[in-house]
Amino acid sequence: MEQIGVVGLSYRHAGVDQVARLSIDRAALPQRLPELRTALGAAELVYLGTCNRVEVLYATGDGLPAGDLRGPVLEQLGGRAAPPGQAPRLLRAWAGESAIEHVLLVACGLDSAQAGEREIAAQLRLAWESAREAGTCGPLLNRLLGEALGMANRVQRLSSGIRAPSLADLAVEQMLHHLGESRPSVALIGVSPMTRRCGLALADAGVPLLIVNRTLAAAEAFAAEVNGRAVALETFREQPEAVAGLVLAAGGGTAVLAEPTLGRLTSHSPRPTLAIDFGVPPNLDPDAARRARIERIGMDELVHAVEEQRLNQLLRLAPVRAAIDEQLSRLRAEMASRAIGPRLAELREAFERIAAEEAERALGAQLHTLDPAEQEAVRRLTERVAHSLVHLPISGLRAAAPYTTTDVLEAFFREAHQHRRGSSTHHVPASAKTAPCNP
């Protein structure tokens, strides 16, 4: 458990511009993830980047506890050496059990701007898939993320009676208010969890939708789901249709729609245009939108709007928090037991080996007069006694492992190893016990 760490920042203590500055473009992940893992000296690594958070999950090798990697992470994601003290001010770090708890909270939406939202689970799964494709994920993080996403599914069942709105729900409310009763067309730029949730809700409200995406096939597939139309992004850039609203959540490190496109779009529209921009960095340059007379609502505005609702939502999700605590307790015990499993097996073998050696010494000395059947009975009895005796410390260690530190466990095994060496080197040889003492 102590091998796992998390470093990152989110809307809770950093602005969206800072999140954007440290984001990795999805297209660059196959190359960047192995480089980042090597630079951080990690054995395993997963990068999670969303509209309002950037986090690096990592695991160390050889049983080493996860250290504080805020400085190296900031240097690698920021592209330059950070001034002294900047990394601790900007980034947050979790290690060991607190890191595992944080990942569970994130997966279940309890660390999101809109508590209980479910898009984060899909984003975490996508991050996991990217790491596996890049070859940077391994057994520890695979297990953790599998448990976290399984917990997210369980939470959805627990909270089925609790409506957990997301930033997408807030965006839909804003858009419907802007459209009014006439329900003119809205363009969704990018096919992502955010645009999907917005698109499904807008379609249910009777809003005609235009799906715009770099890959036309993905746009057409989504358009079929919402009874809309599809167009390639390049086509829309050259010949934007008149729409009353834009919902943008596309990847890339630059603005998706340039100022000339915005000018053509508003010149064709008979009414003001509202743009809701989930992009980090922004998919729509705020200054360009203002010059084109487009009202833009970005992530900063959306996050600020939901912060007031967060406490009430967390109180309603108290059963979810309790379920996470239960899962964390189980994982703590299981992962601690698995971590010391090989050492416990070694301890058991050492007990049984020492007992067997002592039995053989006795059978060669004091008990040498026993017949073969009696000697075999002594060996079996010795084996059973050794097995019974070693069961007590092993059971105690299994029970204590989730609640103690690696240093304490290492001290126990180190002391046990020294005693085992002593028991095997400080015995009187059998020949000395049996040889006559001649004056």
C-alpha cells in the first residue's frame, strides 16, 4: 500500500488556467507516459487529465514507499525547472493509504466540483486504458484502478435514489434558459463524456443538434444516438452553420474555433450565441469570443456556480462515503497481507526447517536408539509442532500489517532473520555430543 502515490492539482486549490498549463494532450500520451515514468523513477504510472484536474498516479518498485514527487512532476509537466517552493504551493501529494483513499474518492465523484457526478469514472477508465496501451501500468495500479472503478459502479447503485448532477447538467440548464421556447439548433464540438451528457439531455428537451468532431465517423455515430446531424470539424470551421449555442469539449492544446470562424458563425445567426466551454485549455479563446459578441461560459464560471451546492450534495452522499471507508478498510487488509505474503512464507519455512534440523540432531544423538518407525513418528510430531507454533506469529503479523508501517515490519523480519541465523550456527555438533570425553 505504501508503494502507491498521487501528485496533482484540481479546481479545489488551483485555477483552470493552472490545470491547463500542466495538461498533456491526449494525442501525446503514448510518447509522454513512458518518458514521464522514467523521469520520475516510477515502476508504474497513470496520468489523469480532465476539465478541472491533472493527477499523476504512480507506484514504486521493490517495495519502496512512495516519496513526494511534487517537484519532479511540476518540472516534467510544466516543461521547465520550478522556482523553489512553487511545487508544494501548487501541487497536492498523497502517499500510501491516503493515496488509495483519494483515488476511490475521485472515482466515485466525491472529489469533483459537482459532488457525485459520474463522468469522472469514465475519464478515469480512459486514463487507465491509455496507460495500459503505453505500457506504463502494472499490477499495483491495475488492482487499484480496478477496485476504484468497481467501487464507482457500486456507488451508482447505492446512490440510485440520489440525483447527482454534473457540470454537464448545469451547462444544459444554462443552454435551455438561453434558447427559450423556440429551441433553435445547438452545435456540440467534440465527442466526449461531457458533450454526450449534454447532447442526450438537450435532445430529450427537443433541441436540434449538430455534432462536430475531427473524426466524422465518431460524429455520425453520436448523431445517430441523439437524432442529430454530423459534420467534420474542418468543414464546420470553413462553413459554420447558424446555431444559437455551442457546447465545446474537444482535446488539443489550442483553440478549436479560430476568430474568423466565430465571425462567420455570428454573422449567419439571427440571435445571440451562447458558448459553454469545457475545454482545458479553453476550446474558445475568451477574447476572440468577446470580439465576436459570443457569450462564453468557461470552466471557472461553471465550477464557481456549483461550489455553493457542494456541501448539501456531500451530505446527501453520506452512504457513499461510508461505503468507500468500508472498501478502504478491506483493501488495506488485503494489500498489506499480500505485500508481506512472501516474507511470511519464508518465516514459515524457516520455522519448519529449524525444527526439522533439531529433530535430526536429536535422532542422531539422544534418540539414536529409536527404531525407524519411532524416528518417523518424531519427525511428524516435530513438523506438526513447528506448524502450530509458527501459526501464532504469522496470524499476528497478518492482523497487524494493515495498521503498522513498513519500518516496523522490516524490524520484525530483520530480528527474526538474525535469530534464525543464530539458531543454525550456534548448535553443538552432533559428533561433539556423542563423542566420549577422554581426560
